[in-house]
Amino acid sequence: MANEELLCTVALNSWKLTVGRFSQTLAAFTDEQLQKQVAPGRNRLFYLLGHLTAVHDRLFTMFDLGERLYPELDEHYISNPDKALPDPVSAADLRNSWTEVNARLIAAFDRFSSQDWLKKHAAVSEEDFAKDPARNRFAVLQSRTNHLSFHLGQVILAKEK
Amino acid sequence: MANEELLCTVALNSWKLTVGRFSQTLAAFTDEQLQKQVAPGRNRLFYLLGHLTAVHDRLFTMFDLGERLYPELDEHYISNPDKALPDPVSAADLRNSWTEVNARLIAAFDRFSSQDWLKKHAAVSEEDFAKDPARNRFAVLQSRTNHLSFHLGQVILAKEK
């Protein structure tokens, strides 16, 4: 494998591992337990699941992979803080959305070459990308893996000791 | 910049950004506040600072960068859970250790070429590395960036709202 492909494979493995850990952690909570907060006065597990599903769903658009699946989640789980609006979906439906979004993303990422990862993402202009080629899809993958790890660290706190 | 160098630069930027965010978050707590737990019954900020300093300090050895600086932290902040042992250092000293370890690591990483990142790390055997070249230093960087993000997500919860 060429060096640049190997680097992309390592980073994608890290994404898959983190998505897998988050899914596994979620599976240990009942639907009722998803109403728990990660700490007193902080986000509910349900909100974080909605938030991460929405943020990952946006990657379809950012990476020119076609239409995203659940744009209606943004208002509830990105634009507004927890409990500002009622949850628009059931726990079962939200779990399914999480699973579907990530399965489809991983299927797409598995087909990416290093050249695909080095392309600009849709949220940066051609001009800015020409000035700074580090603003590529690979940088977004790094950022989103960290974002997921950040919230995974919180969700873990709601588990029974 | 060659593609493989660009990929390494992007990943290193992500490491630096996360270390910077953690440092900034820490700076917002007084020494007394470092005794706060991230959630009821969970790790203190002090413990997590010790834990992350020790885990990062181990990278000197893993990457053949010479002797690590604070091996004595491991017993308190890796081998044992929070509150099993008294803290062996003051908050001021621990903050300084965190800063020193990370500054030295970043100085070393800034000199790494992509070839350096693709080398095996010290915790994998030559034989295992030959079978799976993805077990390289770059994979460790990915893993440690995620580990730091995971605990950053927890530390943030102790901030006043």
C-alpha cells in the first residue's frame, strides 16, 4: 500500500473504532435511560445522540456524497440547546438514524482513495482552499473523530458504575 | 507539499489544537477547582490532568525520543484509579509538567517527516509490524488525540455554566 493510502487507512480505522465504541456504549442504555443527563444540568444522552447523528449526516453534503438523510434533526440538535424543543423522533427511530447514517458514511469512506481525502470539502471556497490545502476532507475526518470522542467521554459518565 | 506530508500535517494540527484546547480549559480552573469531579463520583480534574500528562509522557519512549520526563506519575494516574493514592505533586507542579511534556512532544513532532510517522512504535514487535504496517506511530497519534478529546469532553463539564 502506498504511504498516503496507509495514512488514510489508519485515520479511517480510528473513525470506525470511535463510531463502534459510541454505538456499543449507546446499546447499553435502555430507551428510558437515554433521558439521563451526562452530568447534573448537562445534555441528555438523547440530545447527544441526535446531535452526533445530525453532525455526521451533514458530512454527506460536505463531501459531495449526495443528499443528506435527516436535515430535520439540525433544528433540534444543532441550532438549539437541549430541552429547548421537544424531541421530534422516538428513541428507536433515532437509534436507527444513527446506525444508517454511519453505515452509509463508512461504505462511502471505504471507497475513498487518498486523492479523495485530499479534496476540498464543500464548506471551504476554491480560493481559500488554494491558499491552504490543509482544509481538506481529511481535516474534517480528524475533526469529526475528535468531536465524537469528546461526546463519547461524556456519555460514558451516565453509565452505572 | 507532498500528499503524505500534507496528511501528517493535518493530523498534527489536530493534535496541537486539542492540546491547546485542553490547556486553555485547564487554565480557567483555580488550583482548588482542580479538586472538582467531572460528575458525581467520577474522576477529579486533578486526576485527569495527571493521567493525561503520564499518558503523553509515555510517548517519548513509544516513539524512541529519549527518556520520558515523569515516569513516577504512572503509579498514581495510570495504574491506580482516582483517590486510591494521595497526589504526589502540587497543582502548580502538575500544570508545569503538562506544559513541558506537550511542548517537548510538539517540538519533536514538528521535525517528523511522514516517514517518521510511518515507523513502527516501540510497543509493537518487528514481526507484528511486518504483518500490519498500520500499527505505526501515526496510529498512536490518532489514538492519543482521541483519548485527549474524550477526557476534554469530561473536563468541560466541571466548568461553571
